[in-house]
Amino acid sequence: MAKKKLIVVLPYRFRDFDWQRFELEKLSQHVEIHVHEIIDALTPEFAAAYANQSERPEVKRFSSLKEWRREFKRVSKDSLIFTHVRPINLKLSLICMTLRKSKSKTVGFLLGGAVLPGTDEQIQQFAKLKRSYHFLRRNCLFFAMPDYVAVGGSESEERARRDFYRCTRIIYVNSFDYSQYLRGLVEDGSKSNGSVYLDTGIPAFPSDFLLMGQKELLQVSTWYPSLNRFFDFVEKALDLRIEVSVHPKHIGRDHADLFSDRNILMGNTWSNVARSSLVIATFSTAISFAICFDKPLILVWSDLIESGVDARKKSFIENFAKETGSKIFNIDREYTEQELREALVIDHAKRESYKRKYLTSRTDDKPNYQVLLDEVINAVD
């Protein structure tokens, strides 16, 4: 008997990293996978943020929505759809309508796995207005909503109830990183006395801020010299070597001149964290791996960020610090060894809270592919 078709619709660049992150290698044993990448039809200017893309035969790229609709119509009969498109503007709403019109079972995803920017004051100030907006939006756009939405953590559960129509069924899963952690528990038990820096690629390379039309305020000429001086201090104080784990978007780009002579790690972020004795980060989603593997975590920013000139980055880093119990170090200042060592103490209560808020909605340690197989792909309607 022929396998059921699974169509993954993605408004971003699809990489081999995504094949692993979405656990498609596991699902491909049960379904025939088609990946429809539509970034070039939606936001071609955002493509500059990606240094690599998957060349797997399952991936098709579309430069126009007309071309995509023709292919989608051809393969969508009796299929299952995993969509990462949300109806937040007219063009995206029309795409979601196309998915629903196919009468195929449609699954959306709300698995951020990390804190969001914004202060408590800002959230409270606009709370009533946002509630009204989301009420109107989810009810007016009911025809563009998926049949299911997968959520991981109480924060995304709350957002799903706020953003999605009441008939959309919630599926309780894990963040992508946490599911990867669950799958990798038995794969790597090695340790090292090193530290890993979770690089975002900012400010050397284009980032997600391209999509938001925001200008990068950090400067290469000031950020990296200060960051490397801070790394020198950490290495000397703790007698360890810092390695740099490259952001998946920037695998393939030359990082050699940015981090002095430090070792550059491309790929396998979860394993890089698992082997380390300390994690250093700004506002990377991969901070979740430090939580998963119970590693000491310190956050860094600069004078420019701390002053509020770059308010969005400041908000991100402050919220990560608040939720994880981690200390922020300003790379433009000097610290003592004692201050650094005191920052290595782990707040286990906050980490457990972070896990439940942002990383998982389950207690049975099922990875995402197994949940989706059990509750969607093989489920009897």
C-alpha cells in the first residue's frame, strides 16, 4: 500500500538542519514527504539571512505563489499538511485558505521554545487592546485556521488559545530543541572541560531582523573585540577553552576572523552543549539546551545594549536572565574571578519553571515525531 503524503509548507529557507529539527527522518519511514519552500515567493529579501539550504530531493522551491498553488493542487489530494504559515497578513491568509480548501488534515506549529521580548509594563499596557485584537482576528479568520496546532510549554499553550479558532484542536508536544534533546539522550554521553558560545551571527551576518526591516545597531568593529576580551578573561579565570557553536543559518560562512583562534563548531548544537561545562549566550533559542543538560549559563551584552539603545536585544536578554536565573555580563566592563564563579550557580527551580513554560507540554518524554504519529498521522478520525 502506498504511503500517505505529508506536505510541509515553510515560508523560510529549508535546510538539512530543518530536516533533522522537524524529525522528518523519523516520519519518512511512515509517510511520503514533500517540502514546499515558499520564501522566494513571499520574502526574497530575507533569503540573504541564510548561508545554506537543503538539496534533498523532497524539497521543492517556488518563486511565485501561482507556481506553488499549481504544485500543491497536484500533490495535495488525500495528504496531510504540516504548515508553518500563519494568517498574519492578507497574502499569508490566502495561503492558509488554500491549505484548508484542499480538505486535507492541517497541522500548525507554535513551538518558539524561548522567551519573547517586551517588559512586564509593556505587556500590561497593551493587554486589553491585544485581547480585543486577537478575539477579532481568530474569529474573522476561522476559515484560514488549521485543524490542529502543536504547542510546547504553557506559554505557547496560552498563545494558541488566544490566537487560534476554538475548533482548532491543541496537540501537546515539545519545543523542537527539547524534542531533539529527548531523542539524543542515549546518543552522546561524552564530556569536556570546555565552554561553548552560542553564536547568533549578529552583527557579522544578516539575521532575522531583516524580516522585520530593522537596522542592525551593533558594530562588528566594537562587538567582537570586546567579546573576545571577555572570552580571554573567562578562559583564564576558569582554566577552560571556549568554542563557538555557529548558528544553523550561518553554517558555511567564514567565522575565522571573528573569534580569534577559537575553534568554530558547525552543526550539532545540542551535542556541543552536552559536552561543555559552561554555556555562554546572548539570546539564542539554543539556550534551551543549557536548561536540558543542566549546564551553567551566563549571558552577555554590551554598553550599547545595556543602555537601551538596542532596546529589543536588551529586552530579550533581560527576559532570558529573569526566566533562567542567569547573570548578565557586560563585555565592555571588567569582572573578578569571584563574580564569574558566583554566576555559575544554577537556579534549579527557575530552570524547571522554564522547562514547563517554554520547552514541553508533556510528562511522558515522547519526542515530537512519536506524538504526531500517534495523535495525527495514524489517528483514526
